[in-house]
Amino acid sequence: MKQTVSLLFALCLARHALAGEANWLTSFPEAADQARQENKLILLDFTGSDWCGWCQKLEEDTFSKPAFADYANSNLVLVRLDFPRRTPQSDELKAANHALQEKYGVTGYPTLYLVDPDGKALWHIVGYPLDGLRAITEPVDTCLRALRHVKQSHSSAPPGVAKPLSPPSVGTAPPIYAAPVAVARSQRLAPPPAKPGDEPKLQSILFSASHASAVLDGEVCREGDTVHGAHILKIERDKVTVEYKGQNKVLKMN
């Protein structure tokens, strides 16, 4: 009985010690498997941990905070891709990190990429995010809402229309979504909330052969919807046409 109590106490202490700490992986394949199983997105952190001052500031101001850990544990799988100058790394890890650096065209640090389990880029930011945690959570939330909307739309589609695949088992690598989806082009920071009377800001476009939607001022919308006074007329691969204050306007990604 005493041993059981001691074990439970030790487990509680361990959980308490880990609470508020973000779990960073170093292997993208491992992160992809986890993201598929948990239906999450992946945040890649390209950093120079032992020489990049802005990377160290990002770690101190945001990544080390319990609020980030709590958010990440619920929504993301984290991967740290480090390019140190003094800290030793295995040749295998160096090669894997450089391969991802080339794939995403990373030339400066810190650089953050939000990707799906197949590595498709959904959003990225280069440099230190001045808005801290909010600069990360807002675009992540936007992408998650948009993807869930697409998934729900496909699941309720009539016969003959592609529907989402069931979550794959460990070791397989098919996409979570049956139809290819383009989500959120590259951007610096999420646009600020719209003020009354402001023209809606286009944040992302989701476009596939069977579905088209967009995110305006943080709201997912489809053709025929109205967002902050803007009536959605047409959604195309790279632009959205709206009727706003009696005039037709074409919104494009910044």
C-alpha cells in the first residue's frame, strides 16, 4: 500500500514538473505520425539556439511560458529545427534539418512554419513576432477553423463528392483530407480585427475542385455569405470578389 501511494505521489510530482512546459520534437516524421493520430497541425521552429539573439528572446518571451505550452499541447505538435554554432549535433540531425531548411526556403532565424502532417505549408512568419503569443495563436486558430470547416463540408457532401479519409493508422502516410486544400498564403502577422466601417481583410483562401471558401476578418465564409457588410460574390484560387457599400471589389492576399 505504501509503495502504491509513493508511486502515485511520484507520478503527481512528475506531472506537476512537466506542466507548463512545451514538448519539442526534433524529428519531423515522428511529429507527422503524432499529428495524424491526434488530428493536429505542426509548428516548425527554425532557430539558432546558441547564437541568434532574437531566437533566444522568442524562447524567453513566448515558448517558455505556460500559456504557450497549454495552447500547443491542445492544438499543435512542435518541432524544433536548430542550427547552432557551438552545440554539437549528429550528422543525421544536421542533414534532416538542412533538408527542411531547403524545402521551405528558410534564410533567416527565427522562422516559424505551420504545416499539416504531409508537410504542406499553411502559414509562416519570418523574424521575431512583436505580438508574442497572439501573433502565433491567431493564424493557427484561423487555419484550424478553416480546415475543420472544410472537413465538415466534405463529410456532409452529397454522394459522389469526395469525403475526408478516416485518420490513418500508425506507419501510413495518406493525407488527412481527401481533396487538396490551399490554406493561408505566407504572411507576416495576422491582420488586426476589423473596425466598424473598415473594408474586410482577406486572410486566406481555401480552394479545391469541390470546395471554395475564404477567411475574412477571422470568419470562414462561402459564396453568398455576408461578412461585416461585404457580400461574397465569387471565390477564386487567388482572389475574392465582394459587393461592399454598393460597389464590387476584388480582395487579394497581401
